[in-house]
Amino acid sequence: MKKVVVFIMTAVLSLSVIACGGKEKETKNDAAKSGSNQTAASADTEAASEKKYKNLTVDADKKEISFEAVLNGTYFTEPTRHAIVGEDGGNADKSMFRAKAYNVDFNDALEELGLSGDSNVSMDDMSASADKNIVNTGDPLEFFIQWDGQEEIPFKDVIKADKDFDWNVVFTGNRDVAESTQAGCFLCLDSCAAGIAVNTLPVGTTAEGGTQFFANEEVLPDDGTTVTITVRPAE
């Protein structure tokens, strides 16, 4: 009888050890699986926080945005109020420079750098004359330009006009209008409801009889040259 009891106790103890070992192994596997899921989730979150833009680079450390654009030599001799427009935008052929990026991305990149605009000029304002003094407001910006053989210079240096003009560029925050109109405007030379950035002359400044802007042929390279444009918050 004692032998039977000992045998039963031994069997129960063995089963208990096996069960515990299995449970411990299962717990370790579950922990490893959980850790793997957490790592993947963390990587997804990190990737999502690093927003990518097509043909537009954001350097958060330097607080600058850069993109390439192609010079349109038409505006060496013809006036325009459009300084930079995305190549797919409706106003691309009216612009001194056709950007290879998207203006709504440009808006989002400026916001990513902590800048804001007021969106205070509406489409209804666009028929106003300059004497109404309707002007965009927002955080100030500085635009720079460079190309092969030319170090970075202020963007204003490649603009000329038939009259003296002030140069004060701001971020408008016109994202909604930019997206709905698909005009593609990055930088307008007077205040505008659709441009993501504007030189803060009143709406209507560039109308017939007003200030006429041209690309400065004496400074710029040949028609069709690819340039790099860099934008930073104004100091």
C-alpha cells in the first residue's frame, strides 16, 4: 500500500513540475510577443511623426524648408504678380519659378516649424484696389535662392520692378483656399487669398497701372535653370 501511495505522489509531483514549466514558457513567449508588438507600435508612431513631403525638405533643427524650382524666362520681359507656383498648379505658367513641390505641403511644413498665418484676406477681397489697403498678416518669412555657381542670396535680389517697392514676406495660412483652388501659389508679390506666402503690399498693387514685377535677368541664370529655394522664419 505504501508503494502505491509513493507512486501516486511521485506522479502528481512530476505532472506539477511539467505544468509549471509549460506555464513559465508560455509566459515568456507572451512577454516576448507583447514586447515585439510594443516595439512595432512605437516604430509606427515615430514614423507617423516624421511627416514626409514630395520634393520638399524640412530641417527642424535649422528651422528651414527647401525645394527646387525651375526658372521661367518669360518673365524677364513680361510682368507677373506670381513669384513661385507649384508646377502642377493652375497658375504655374504665370509664375517666375515653377516649384517641384506642392503648395499645401509648403503650408503644412511651415506649421510644422511652429509658424502661423491669419488667413485674413478672402477671395471676395481680390477685386479690391490698392487704396483699400487690404493686406495679409502672419508670421514673417525670409526666402533665399541659389543655383550652380551661385551661393545663397536673398530672393528679393532676383526680383525687379518698374517702381520702388517694400519687401516684407509673411506666412498667410491660406491652406483651405490653396487646396480648393489648386492655383499652386507659394509666393505672391502682393497680398492674396490663395498664396501660402505673400509680399505684404496691398491687394491690387500689381493691377494694371500699378507696380509691375519682373524676374531680374541681370542676376538670374538662363531660362529653364533649376534653382533651390530655402525659406526660414524671419529673425
